[in-house]
Amino acid sequence: MGERTPLGQNTELRFRNHEGGEVCYVIRNVAGYGGTCMVYDGYYRNTTGARKAVRIKECYPYCLTVTREKSGELRVPEREEHRLEAFRLQARESFAISNELYRTAGLSNSISNLLDLYEGNNTVYIVSSYMEGNTLAEYEPETLLDAVKLVSSVAGSIGRIHRKGYLYLDVKPENIFVLPETVELVQLFDFDSMLPMIRREGLKEYRISYSEGFAPVEQKKGDGSRLGAFSDVYSVGALLFFLLFGRAPRAYDCGGQAEYDFGSINWPGCYQDSLFFEITDFFRHTLQSYPDDRYQEMEEAARQLAVIQRYADRSIPYLCSSVIPGQETVIGRDRELGALSEWWAGGEQVIFVSGMGGIGKSTLVRQFWRAHRERMDHAVYLYFHGSLCETVGDDDQLVLNLYEKNPAETGREYFKRKIKGIRKLAAGTATLLVIDNFEGSLDEDFPVLLRAGWRVIVVTRADMEGTGYRQLRVGELSSQEELRELFFAKLGRRLEGAEIGQLDRMVEGVAGHTLALELIAKQIAGSYLTMGQALALTEQKGFSEMAPERVGFHKDGRSYCARVPAILQSVCGLERMAEEKQRVLKAVSLFDMPGIALAELKALLELESFDEINELREEGWLYVQGGNAWLHPLIREINHQGAWKAGDRRIAIREMELLSQRLRLTGQETKGRMGRLSQARSVLNCCSKDRKLSGCHSYKKLLLAVVLHTPRDQEKYIMAQAAFLLRHTDGQNPKDIMKLYDYMVYLYCQRQEFASARSSLASAFRFVKAQSDPFVHGVYYEMLGGYYDSVLDGAYCLPGRREKRLFEKMLAANRKAIYFMEQAKGEEAGPCLIKDMLGEAMLLIRCRPEGAEEPRRLIHMAGRLIRRQGQKETQAGTAYDMARAWYYTLCEPNQALVRRYLKKAGEAYRAFGTPGLDYIDDYIVPAANMMCELGEEPEASRLLEEGAARCDSFPDMIPYIRKKRELMGYQRELWK
Amino acid sequence: MGKYTDFLTDKSYAISDEEDYMEELKKAAELFRTFDGALDTFLAEHGYLGQLGDVEAKLGFLEQKLEAAGIDAPRNMKKWFTEHKRIERRTAFLICFAFGLRVEEVGDFFRRICLMRSFDCHDMEEAVYYYAFRHGLNYGEARGIVDRLPLVKAGRLDTKDVIYTRHLMKEVEQIDSVEALVAYLTEHAGKFGYNNATAYQAVRIVWEQLASPQGLAIRERRKLYAGFDMEEPKTGEPRGRKERKRSEDSIWEIYLQILGLAGSQAAPFYKNRSIKPILRENPFLHPFAEESFPDRDGLTKILNGEHISYERVRKIMILLVFYRFWVDRALKENHYSAGYGDADRCLASMDDFLTDAGYPALYPGNPYDFVILFAIHAETPLLTFRDFMRELYFAAEV
């Protein structure tokens, strides 16, 4: 039932022709099965007796229940007889139409020649001439041009059928016969689906057979009334698609949103620039679901195919443009893009786009490229390697069709020949050449390059100022808003509230560097960090070591997924740099902003001249400003990731020794101390990343010096480092160790952590016992006295039993300190002795103002020592003024003198640049106290307010918060 | 097109012009015929001469047809008419066999009467039925072939070696004998472990266009999308953990965006990442539309190549193609209004996707399709669809 039985081999089909004569065809084999027919290869004998091959189509519908009798006759049940008759009628019509078309001028060669139609076996047979060749389903065009020519030929034939008033409606490779040795001509066969173009109104429910993948949606939906020339237009588009991509198009290949991957066509290679644009345009007007969006006439499709043919021709020289894939997130850069557009609109041939690595130069140029590409005839994007000769001569990068290097010619000869060839194509056209990552020099090849007549953008790190060419410097994004937007885009979400503040700090940390921000954002997203965590990690380890997860990254048109340090190394390309220059960069990377003085750097590196430094500056690696050399945070980060060589370590050690010495020389002078401290901390931070350096003596020595000179508002840092240093006291100066204990005890007392302070004192005492230096002992007793003072908390005049005992202990400790300091030698002992004497004097003044003699004696002695040691302009001298002010407050009240000494001391403290907390403790609080004692409460209050205002400048720092609270307590007491 | 379809098509045009379109949609939802209503039309077209309101007579007619074709009558047939129950695919095939339908008629029966796709040749049983209807085999003969075939379980779709339904149909069409069919099906049993391959491929490609880093959805989110946010945001209040975890390129977030529900209002659905509570028994949504409504889970399964029902795939595909079309236009034009011919353009594209996947074209008699058609014909199709979804949200009072 319904299973088709073909005629057997050598079956003879005998028919009567028009004149009544008998014709006989012999079946050789089945050539194919169609929906409505079976096709056989056969033959007949001509009058000479020779066999003439023919093709015989038997009307034998698949969808009917047809049986073949032994006689060869086809039978259907009675209920289907009318349907079989309809198919027979269709075959007769198809034959008639085909014959009519065959006789039409211009179609004879495009339509298979149907010889005759016969009736027999209760069906219809159509005999056609046999042709050598293959259908397009089996034929493989050799070139893309051949494929386009074949489709053009099909379009031409269908167009002529349309002009004759018919729709073909079954364009598919199986229905197209390719003649041997030509692609200019094809033959169509199978006209069973053809419909007249008029009279389609009654065809709303008319079901036309169609071939999957080659029929438009209106045909697939079976709505005959909506068919038109545009329906065949769709199929012609589908045919070209099939030949290009080896498959029929699907719904997602149609419409304005479809994207075509021309990288996967059957004939990959480099073609003329416009080819794929024109093919896409062809598909946009053929492969459309909506008929109105297609070419309405086949002639329009044929015209576009002719255009495509021109561009598919690879037998002529042409310049292949580069392809820049996809979109990139470009935020801001309006000024720079405007500058490039202005350059493009003007007449200058060359522009250099310069700036540091990873700042976004290439992204900017690619964005310009995308925006202007349609207005360019050719556009070539090259990545510089070696030299201009090598880069331009590289046929993989710059394809000039039909050009390749002759083994006999040198690279320079080929470069010149190629430029000459390009000149013929580029002259008078809008052709752009971009050379990215340019690291070469403007040698004699550069003018040769320009002779090609193209406009050239050179992307380079180097500063090209002074070369006579236009330069566009690309720096960080200028607006904070843009930097934030960039970050949001890379992070994949927007930030709000406190997170914005954290982001701004990160932006500041990388100086707004775009690549660094991109990597941070991706790392946060990929490592599921909160902004708070990310900020802490960035500040602690550097942004590149924030987390171990790999992040995605695009560079030079390729995608990578790697850890951030590896990405940075790849962007930077440090490994390609000369060793001497690498050494310079490594040394400069020790220093945070504002960098290192040039003379100092030269001495440190033992350079004979500034040549290397200048070259690095010109190449955009290093900045020189205000006599200092410094690196961008990103370049610093990259240098920190790089391995330390022995030479680099020697330089780092030398610098640490130098800085230790300088800090020591700075002593208690606060002027310039912060700058040195910052420099030293930057060096320490950098060296801490190397195990050998962080374990060496110089490192610990410098760290100790830094801690001792760090203002106590940074107590967190001090405590952390002190703990490390006190575990590693070997080889360190005992005096410095004691100062460190002193600092620790002081800070514990400030924090009211007296148990910890006692523990540190005990530890210090164990250390002191092993020392013979009186100074070390003196320092111990100073700290002990300081401890008692803190515990007493100013309760000198309310001597309960406990206070009295503590006070006595404090005085005893102070006296021991004076005793040991008097015996101590060395420069440091003098100021300490003065300080201890004045300290005792002030204690006595405050607790026993009636006994003025002893304080006066101590102040007098201190004054003498100050003059003798030339300490008048030091902190010891200022303490002397403060002691005198106390004296005239409580012992011999004299407001004028008090104000005079206070004014002097205040000016001195400020002139020293005394850190905030020290200024409050050493000047503001005692001065307010004195004013209160003198009955000048408003003045005392003003001073306390001044202190509180200073604390407000550091709203996030706990020591200042604590201090403010203390000042407010005084303020309340004042007005009680 | 039948009168019913014409009526609903006109309705889908007219509603978008209405001021209070939600009420109109609600009324329209009541107009959709039930399965038994559609079956009545079918019976009348195929020889039933009795009263359409006479359930017993219709049952008798159906039983007689089934019996004549040697098919046992399905259970609970009466409930089709008394409780408006829908039927399963197998039952639908039984009716087709009973009425001796031709291949094209089977397709129509599935599309118009059952609101289902026709033959799915990735199902071995349906491939046999396809062969049987083409060759006029009766049900018994068809079952005889099915019984000779190996058992195949539904598996994960491997996109690397996929055989599309159309291709399988073509192969089946080339087979001229039962023996050849059995041999072919047995030999290629591996091709029958999955279905909807064309649709899966299409959904994945469209999804890639929407959800890639520079995709349409991401671009819309940054450029045009107005979030479904609380009317009065509680400023200064720390955002919840769930809200912070939002990533604009997640399937759930884009899914919500397509529906117009992405925003702080949608927070209650984050836990289960499902909008079922909005859809369930919503007065504005017909139960047929609610059934297999596009969901995040279904979308994820398609992207992972996991099997889901035909109806779910089709609805997801319609939603994505609808969104892709209109968001692409919106991004190009910088506004959401439809241009001249855009509605027809969208319909053509939609039908192309559906027919390409072997699914019925958009059919206004299908309540889900009706909503999409109604939106397509609006002045701002995407916004209208989103407004509809938001109205569903408010009507659901979640």
C-alpha cells in the first residue's frame, strides 16, 4: 500500500507519437525519486540503431495509494482516482509550460529540453534529453566566484521565467543542473511547482510542495495567495547561503538581526573588503521572513549578484582590510575621539596616539575605526613587530592579493615593492593604516611607508612630541563619573552608597588607569568579593594579587583568561626590554608618588648619565616631573610582580640603608619627616614582597626606624610592625628597641589598655637587665614614669592613698630616668635629660605649686643645658617654654608671661609640623589647662575646640576619635 | 482561516486600541473555545449530523468511529465535554486514525483543535504514525510496527551531532516499505532520544544574541529599560542580600527584564526564581496561556539541552523571538514605538521560526499566542506586553 514499485531494468515502454508511429524507450535504472514522480535513465535507438540516452519521468505520486500491476500499469483506489488525475494534469501542464519556456528567447539553454510526453500505464511519462553533469547538490564549485556565478545564472533563469509570467517556487540544489566546463550557465528542471503569477487570489489554502530550507515562510505556511516573485527571491538567497555555508538557512539566519560568520564559508581566504558587506546586503534583501523586505523583482537580486561577482574575483590585486571583531565598552573619550575625527577630516597624513600601556589607546583607535569604517575604502590594522619592514612585509597581517615575497629579494626590497603596489590601490582613496604597539624609531622606512598614500595612525607608548607629526596623548579618563561608569560596565552592576566611596578610593589607588580598573572590576565579579573586601585586599596586597581567580581579557583582537599578574605582564611586555632599563624601572618602582629625585636615582643606580632614564621617559614607561622620577601605579604593580634579580636586591638594600640613616638623622625633627617616612614605607612595602629582602637586616633596620618615626595616629600600623620587630630584636640597636617599647607602652596607655602596657613594661625590663648602656635604662624609667602618669590621669591634686602611692612611684621613676640620662653618652641623651628634667618640674608645679623652689631649679638647669647643647630651636626648647608657662600659671601667676611662653611654644610646635595628636597632647591640652587655672575659661574652651576641630579632619581614624572624646570631656568639666 | 480564527485575529488587532485593554483582554480570555468546543467543529466537519449540545450523541458518534477503526475508546471521553478536559497527544492520534485523516489533516487537527504541534518524528512512535498516515495504514498496522521497535528514552540534546525533525521526516518520506522503516528506525534509534532540536538550536542562538555581554538585553538594560521598581524606594535602607546578588546577565534577571518584571518589585520571587504565583489562576490569563508559560527553569533546561515539553519550548521561543525583534528595533530607534509594517514583519519572523521548528504558526485561537498577537499589534508592542505582565502582577496581589 503506497510503497512505490519502480519499473524493472530493460522494461520497454512503447508509445505512439503524434504521427501514430511507435516509439520505444528502454529503462536502464532508477535515477531518482521525487514527491510526484519516479525518474529513470533510459534510451531509445535512433534510425541508425545507435542508443540515445534519455531521462524518463513517470508520474507516480508518493502520497497516493498507488500499486503497480505486473503489466506495469499503475492503479489507485477509486476514491483517489481523481487525485491521481490531478497529478497527471499537473504533469501535462508542467510539460506544456516547460516547452513554452524552452521556446522563450534566452531560456532555451536554461531549461532542460523535454522531448515528448506520452500517456501509458495509466499515467504520464515525460522524456527529456540526457545531459552530462551534476545537480548543484552534488557539484562543488571550485571558488566563491564560481558559486556566485552559478547563483547569478539561476537568478537570471528564474527572472526570465518571471517575465514569462510564472513563479518557479522550487529553487533548490537538486533542481539545478550544472553543465560541464561552465559555471555561467545552469539548467533548471522539475517545473511541477510552477504557478502562474496572476490568478493567485483563489489560492489562500493552496498547498504548494516546497523544499525545506529553500522556501520562504509564506510558501511554508501554504498560503498561495501571498506568493510572488519575492518568494523565488528568497530561494535564490537561500541557494547562495547554501553554497557558502554548506547548509540551508534557518529562521535565525533571516531578518535584520541575523549575523553571518563569513569566517566559516566553504572558501575561506582574504577577499576584497566590500565582498562580505555586499553579500550581507544581498541576504538582507533575500533572506527576509517579511516579503516586503526582499527584492521585489529577481532583476534586483541579479544586479546585486553582479556586484558580488566583481568583489569575489581574486585574479586582480587588491588590498584586504582587517576585521576588528565585536564591540568594546568605550566610556568617555569624547575629546580623543573628536580629535581623531578632526584629524581624519583634515589633511594630515599621520597621527601618533600615545600614552602608557593599558590606558586604552588601542581601544580608542578601534572605536574610531568602527565609527568611521563605512567611510573608508580600505582599512588595515597591523601589530608592529621588529621593524616597519617586517610588519608591512608580513603577508599574514597585510594581505595584498597576488603579492608575496620572492625568496630572492630582501625584506626591505619586498617592503618597497609592496608599498608601491599598495600605492596603486590606495592613491586617491580613503585608506587607513593603523600600526599598533609601535616600538620602533622613525627611521628611513617611515617616509617609504607614507609613500603608499594612506592615512596612518600609529599607536605607541612613546612620547612623539617634537617629531613634527601630530600627536594625541591619551591619559586617564578625565571624569570621575566616566571612571565609575567604566567600572560598572566591567563589574556588570551599578554600585551605590558606601560602595561608591570605596570605588573612588580604588580609582585613586590606580590613578584612574582604565585597564587596572577593568581588571579590578572583573576580579571582584569573578571572585565574588564585596567592594569592602576588595578595597582592603587592594590596599593590603595590591590590586593584582587581590584574588587567585582568572579573569577574561581581550588584547590585540584575542581573548584570554588568565590571572591578573599574567595579564599585566602580557600588556606591559617588560620582558622585551633591555636589562639595564628593567633595572632602572625596578629601582623606581620602589617609590610611590612623588617618586625619587633624579640625582638620587642616578646615584643609587650608579649611572654614568641620564640616558636610560631619558629613554624610558620618551618611551612612556616613566614620568619625570619636578626633578623626580616616578612610575604610574600600573607599571609599578607590574614591576612588583616581576622577579627580583641579584642586582635589583643590591639596589634595594642600598636604598634601605640610606633611608634608615636619613630617618635617624631626621631625629625628632618633624619637618620633612613625613615625606621621608612615606618614601621609606613605600620601599618597605615593595621589598616585603620578596622573601630574601624582607628577611634581611637592612629591612628590619629601616622598618624599626620607620615605626619609631611614624606619628602615633597610625597606631594600627605601629602596633603591627612593632610586634614583628620585637620578635626579631637580634642585631638591632638596643636604644632603638627601647624606644620601640616606649612607643608601645605609650600607645597602650593612650588606649587605656593598662594590662598590655604592664606586659610590655615587663618585657622591656627583661631586655634592659641584659644591657649596660645607661641610656637604655633611662628610657625604661621614662616609660615607667609615663605609665604611672597615664594611670593617674592628671589626678595629681586629689591624693587618695592609691594616687599618692602612684604619684610617688612616678616621681621616683622620673628621677631614675634623670639619673641614668645624666650618665648616658651620645647625642640622644641630652634632649632626653632635658625632657625628663622639665617633666619632673611640671609634675612638681602641678602637684605642689607652693614649693616653687625645686621646679624653678629644674627649669633653670634644663635651660642651661638647652643653651649649652644648642637645643633652643628644638622640641626640647619648646618643652622648656611650656614648663615656664606652667610655672607662671601655678607658682608665680603671671598671665602675660604665660601667654608669652605659650605663644612661643605654639608657634614652635606648628613650625616643626608637629603631628596632630602630639600637638594636641603637648600644646593644646596643657595650654587649655593653664588658661583654666588662670580663670580664662573661654580661652581654654577655644583651645579645646581648636583641638576638636583638628580631630574632625580625620573622621575615620580611631586615635583622633578617641582624642576628640577626651577633649569633649575636658570641655564638659570646664563648664561644670 | 475559519470564522473563529478570523474573529480572534480581529480581536487581537482591536484590543490594543482599547483604552482599558486589560478588561478587554479579560473578556477575550473568556472567548477562547475549549477543546470540546473545537472538537465540536471538527465533528461537524467530519460527518456528525446531530445536535452539538447533545453529549451522548457526540460520544456515540466518536465511539462508532473508533470501533470501526479497531481502536478501543479512550477512558473518560465524557469529561472532554462535561469538564472541558484536554486530551493527550496519543489520544489525538487515535482520533486521527479513527477518522482516516490524511497527513495534512492530521497537522490541522493538532494545530487548530488540540493547539499542539503535529508529527514530532524525533519520537519513534510518531515517526511510525507519520509513515502510517502517509501510506494510509490503519491504527492496528501502525501499532504493529511500533511493537517491533526498540525502546528509547528521552535524553540530553547534544548540539554537535543533532538530527533535525525535518531531516528525519524527509528520511521517513524516502522509505517505501514497512520492513525498511523498521530497519531504519532500529538502526538509528539514537536519533530518537531527543526532540525539538531545531527549536532548541534557535532558542540558543536567539538567547546568545540577547544575553551575550554586548547582547540586546544588556544593552537595553543600560540604555532604555525602566525597572519594575517600588514606587517609593526606601532611600538609605541597606539593600538586601538577594538584591545585591543580582547580576544583570543572569538568566533569571534577563528573563524578568524581557517580561518587564526586573526591578525591586520582583524581590519576592527571587527565592524560587519563578513567577508562577503571579500567573496562577490570574483572572487576566487564560489557563491555556498559564500552562507552560515561559519560565526560567524551562529556559535553563533548553540551554542545557535537557528535555522539556513541546508546548514549553514553543512558548519560550515565541517570547524570545518577540523580544528580540522589538528590542532590536527599540535600540536602533531609541524608542519602543513600532514603525510602519513592523507588526507584519514581526509576525513573519515569528512564523518563520515556528514553521522552521515544525511548530504551528501563531494562532489567535491559542490564548498564549493571542496575548503575543495583541502586543504585536499595539503601538509600543514590547511596552504593551510588559504592561500586561505588570498588570498580571498587580492582579495577582502577590
